[in-house]
Amino acid sequence: MTRTVYVNGEYLPEDQATISIFDRGFLFADGVYEVTSVLDGKLIDFAGHARRLQRSLDELEMANPVTEEDLLEIHRELVRANGLTEGLIYLQVTRGAADRDFAYPSEDTQPTIVLFTQAKAGLADNPMAKTGMKVISIADERWGRRDIKTVQLLYPSMGKMAAKAAGAHDAWMVEDGVVTEGTSNNAYIVKGNTIITRHLGHEILHGITRAAVLRMAREAQMKVEERPFTMEEAKAADEAFVTSASTFVMPVVEIDGTPVGGGTPGKVAARLREIYLDEMRKVAV
């Protein structure tokens, strides 16, 4: 089945969708993106993703080509047109097409906006939630503004491949002796009754799932500490897990070959995943 995608105001079959070779997203990675999960045909935490999209655009002085209301309708139409019940919607906005120049083009350059769906059966019932992930550590060699969700994803891709080569599922990045985040997720450890995760700043992505999970953890009377932690702390933790829009809450059971806790998913991660999926399904749009 050919997917229906959205490109600059048009819904098109995917094999008819094109953008300019002069698009700055292609030439300079001058663009931002968001990924929104779909469960039961509805959007999970859409408002959060729309807010972060606007923040990323503002940080790069880039125009938003659509209103939040129109963006919601585009998402819903793609869900309908593609019969999507469980999966993801990818959204990308770039500064648009202009002759190649390091300087930004004129302000009247029309931004490029692209959206497409990815069907992911079993997204909520991912078997890895029962077995857990294995991660390795790598040096964090990305640019300094990781809080902006740009399409500059080459180094995270390299990290994913390094993890795959090591027989693991993902890599946690380390800078100045402490963990920043995973290649496509926020990282956490649990010690005693405390959930520990790095505080917000330019060093990590301000995860939408992160914000929801930490809010729910506090509402459930769980103790949360936002601070950096080392790989040594992580290996000695009782539990570890990650959060992202596509994995929700996913336990980590091994770090650099060392089992975490008992080497099996812990109770805190399991409970947070349960709470998150239950509450997000209730408010999905």
C-alpha cells in the first residue's frame, strides 16, 4: 500500500512527493523535527510536541508554516488517509529552498514542511518492555545545542551502529564524566526509592515523554532527583530505563556488559510505563 504523505500543503502518494535539491534541510541540516506516537488511532501528547516544535523553530529564528490547529488537522488526516491505528507520525520543517549560502536566506523564503506516517504494530505491547534493553557507553561528540530538536542526527546514528556492533540496543552518551542521554531517548537510573535523571539544559533534549513521565512519577509519590549521574552510578543502580515518544518507558537491564539490578526489568520502570500508557490513552486526541 502506498502511503499518503504531506508536503507543503498537499496530500500526495509517497512516490509523487518531492522537495527541492536546494532545500536547506538537505544542504545544511537546517531543519527541525518531531515524532508523535499514535495509539488506537489517536495522537499521544500532541500539544507537547507542538509546543516543542515551536520552541525549536524560535531558537533557530525559523518561521512556522502552519498554525497548531492546522497541524493537528494534518496529523489527523494522515491517520485517517493511511488507516493508522498504531505507529508514528514524523514531522519535519526546514528553512526552505534557496541558493546555497551559509547565511540564512531572506525572510520571505517559504519553509518546507513534510509529514509521513510509519505503522508500528505492537508499539504499546513491545516485548522488549518485558526483557529490557542493553546499552553501551560512548563519548558525546554532538554539537552544543541538543535542546533544539534538529535533523542533525548523524552522530546518534553512529552511536546506534556502535551499539548494534557490540550486540546492544542503544548507546548512552557521556560528557565530562557524566551521562547526557541516549541516542534517541532520555536516560534514567533508580537508586533506592529515587529516580535520577539529568536536569534540563542545552546538553540534552527536553523530552516530551520525559516531562510527562516525571510529572506522573511525582503524582504517584515517587521521589525524583534531576542531576547528572556517572556510568559507575548507573552500573550500580537498582534499575535503569529510558523514555521517548516511540518507546514510552523502556527498562535497561545491562550497561557495558554489566547487569543492572538483577539483570531484569525493575518495578519502577514497569509501573511508570503502565501509568504513562494508561493516562496518555485517556487524553489522546
